[in-house]
Amino acid sequence: MPTILGQNQYGKAENRVVKITRDGATHHIKDLNVSVALSGEMDDVHLTGSNANVLPTDTTKNTVYAFAKEYGIESAEQFGIHLARHFVNSQDPIHQARIRIEEYSWERIETSDANSKFIGSEDVKHSFVRKGQETRVSEITYNGSEWQVISGLKDLVVMNSTNSEFWGYVKDKYTTLQEAYDRILATQVSSRWRFNWTDDEQRMPNWERSYEQTKKHMLEAFAETYSLSLQQTLYQMGSRIINNRSEIDEIRFSLPNKHHFLVDLEPFGLKNDNEVYFAADRPYGLIEATVLRDGVEPKIPVDLSNL
């Protein structure tokens, strides 16, 4: 039977680029993992093997490194915008560019000036340690006329050691879970949020500040919500962000419930007064939902692993 070519794209994935900005003796690091995906008039290369419309993936790799020098890396979002605009506007056969970026954070190592034989702390501004917190992610898509900018994070582990309950749920003959009126609530946050920015340079968000403030509101809502369910906490986190960040219209969360179960210490003649827990890594409850500004249509994929 005849076949037809469906949606297709190509590019260079996981280009690791580290940009050092030297401000005198003070250095700043941007550490990115950049993936480029291009689509457009690519039927011939699939059907006949003609490469006439194909910009080599090696060229896309080289462009990432050249742009790190030419434009610098002010933010992952801004860097992705430069790349997406370049690929679509410079190559007629390319109709859409999607740039996905993971950013790995570093923080400056604080030093001591206790011993004069070592470099003084005022001189050490070029040593860093990788932060052990979340990975920042971005996806920038451009088709020549419309932009979609999605930012987010993954692997942000948070915990409330109290102010969390879970009771009043449906019970059937297979239910063994005991109701909890004081429990640990912990999760590993994966989240993506979509900006309402189009192509207005005057209204372009401050991407770095937006990320910092979005994460701040997310953490504050997690900490300040007396939780009767992880779903309730998720909604409060999303609502806090939508209500405080006018540049964001939609946010999606994927929250695995990192269960902590009280250990039975009675066999040892000990009372466990909500002090000793077993941290179970699997299986786990998985809570996922999107919070939207009123009147906005959802556009972030349900499966965040696709971003």
C-alpha cells in the first residue's frame, strides 16, 4: 500500500556549551545543554535522498558555539531566541526551529583568608561548585511569525515535615492505607511554564529575574500551604505564580509523591512519635495538573518528558 511522509524534524542534540564571562578578576559561568530541531521543506531528503534543502546538523552545532561568542549567553531563553530566529530567517526551506536548553547552575566557592600563604578571598572569584538543586530547562519555538517560549525546572526536591494530612479518601476492600493527620509531604518538582510574550522587544521579560521569582513563589506556596492533599498544594503553587507573574499564562506540574512511612518500632519496645520514617523511592503516587490564567487555552504537553 502507498505510504506518505508525516511530521519530521532534524538537528543536533545535546550540544554542551560553557561560556565564561570575564569581568576583570571576577568570572561568571553559563553552562548549557542545547538541542536544535529544524523542520520545513524536507520531503526530498526523505523520499529521494536529495540534501539540497538540508543545513547539516554539524552546522547547527557550530552555530551554537559561534553564537555563544557573538551574542554571549544572557539567559537560556534569550540565547534560544537568537538561535531560533537565525535558523528560520536565514534558511528559506526551514519553517520552524525548536531550541531546547537545560541549564546547570554553578555557585562561587567562598574562601578563607586565614592563612597568608593562600590566595586571599578577595582574589578568588573564579572557583565554583555545581549546585545540587534543580536543572533549569527552556524550550523556544519559532515559525517565522509566532513564538512560543516555555521555561521550567526539574529535579527540585522539597519537603514539609509537618502541616500535611491525608484522610477522608475513598476506601474499598483493597484499601490498607491508614489515614494521616500529621505526615511528611515531599516531592521532586518537575514544572514548565509558558510565557505570553510574542515578538515585542519592548515587552520582552527579564528572563533571569522571571525564573528566580517564579521559583520563589513556587517554594513559598509549597511551604505556606497547610496541605490536605498534594493536589491542593500543586494548585496553590500554580495559582501563586499566575497571580504574581503577569508574563506567565500557563504552568504545568508533575509531582511524584516521595512517600515517607513511619517505621514500626514497637518490636524493639520503642515508641515512634512521628520521628523515624522509611523513605520509599517506588512505587510512588504521581500528581500532575495544569494551572491556567482564566480565558487561556492550554498548550504545554501533558507529558513533560517531551519537553
